[in-house]
Amino acid sequence: MSKGDENKENAPGARDGNNDYSVMQFAKDLYHTAVFGDSLLETRAVASLNEIPLKVRVGTLDFDLRNQQKRDVYRDGQLDAAHYFRHKYVGVRDPENMKQILGLVRDAICREMGHHGHLRVNVMCPVDAGTLKIFFSFNMDTEDDHDDRIEFRKGQGACGYCWENLTHVISDLEDAKTSYASVWKMDKYQQRLVRDTLTSLLSVPIFDSTKIDDELDNSLEQAFLGVLNFDSDDRVVDEFREPRVLVRANECANLVAKMMTQR
């Protein structure tokens, strides 16, 4: 057998040494792929997708179910979905209410700093893609604000560093324009999304206090909900470092946590 013949025999569609790939076999393979194919191809681009595990008591091809069986399947799906969303944070019930809360948070930080200029607030939460993404924001709706689309992995940017180390992070964004890759592990596309006029950033971790147990080593990691960010076009890095401001920022993070975990 020549090498070419061997390749043909091992090629997709070869059946028991017969290189003829029939239309019927093609149709069967196509059907099998459509029904049982890997769902990753369909879902990998959906960053905030929540995949809910369901108990399945029927087969893919059970098209002739009785009405009672259909009702049972529907009820089981409802129960499994309700259980999933009770035990996994997917956002507050009223995003507009959260926006109002973030407005109050901004005012509280401004008063603590004695600041009357520009200040934005946002909340970044982990999504199934393994990144932090902005879910809620205040004062980020101008034409210069494109960073509501930015995402960070653990250790990337101030937000990702805050996520990885579970502590507050203060960043000089003027310096970060040149050190974004070496210091903050960001790529050029992430950096280009950052509002160009920003100079100062404070990132504070948000925790679900009900899940914090001082006796468990990974307690904070399990309680982590997201990151509360304050940033400004004005140079307020030194003000962010003031102990009283950090205390107030942590209090604001606790308030946001209560909003995020209320049911």
C-alpha cells in the first residue's frame, strides 16, 4: 500500500477500508454533530453566560413524551434554575437602584477626600470566562468612556491584582500608560480601552460578609464578589492613600456587597 493510499484509508469518512463516503453516511454524521456536538463552539464568545446543570430524565430523541412527562421536565428545569440562582450571584434585581447607590458612594468618597472634581465609580464582577467585567457603573456614560467593555483576568491591571491578592490597590494611571505591560500585565488592546484622561485609580475588593470565616484559609477567596473601582481625571492618588478614605471606601464596598447579595 502506498503512503497516499494509507492516508486515504485513514481519512475522515473512510468506512472499513471503503473510501466511498455515501450521502447517507454524510447525513448521519451531520445529524450527529448537530445534536451531540460540543456546545463550547456556541458559548465560548458569551462572557456572562450562566450554564445551569439540569437533571435530565429524558433522551435527546424522546419526541413522543406524554403531557405529564413534559410537565415534569419543565418543573425540574424551574427548580434546578431557581436553586442555581439562589446559590450563585448574577447581579442585583434592579440595576437602576444599584446605579443610585453608586452615586451615593461617589458622593461619600468625594466628601471624605474633600474633592469636587471628576470621579467615576464602577463594580466589576467575575464572569464564567474567568475575567472581571463591569456590571454596574456611575458617571461612565460620556463619549470618552469606552472602558466599560474592558475585562481583566487575575493579576491583570489594578482590578485583577485586587482580585488576585484580595486587597485594595492604588494605581497612578499616568505611569501605567508606559508600564501597563511590564507592571500590570495588560495587553495593548486593554490599555487602549482605558479612558485616556484618567490619572488615578482606587480598587477595593467586595466580599460577602456571611461567607467570611477567620478559621478558613480560603475564606476571603470564597467570599469574593467583585471589585469596587474609583477613578478620576484629576490627580487624587495621594488622597486615595489617606487612611480615612480607605476606611470609607471599604464601608462603601460593604454597602455594595449587601446590594449584590440581597434576594
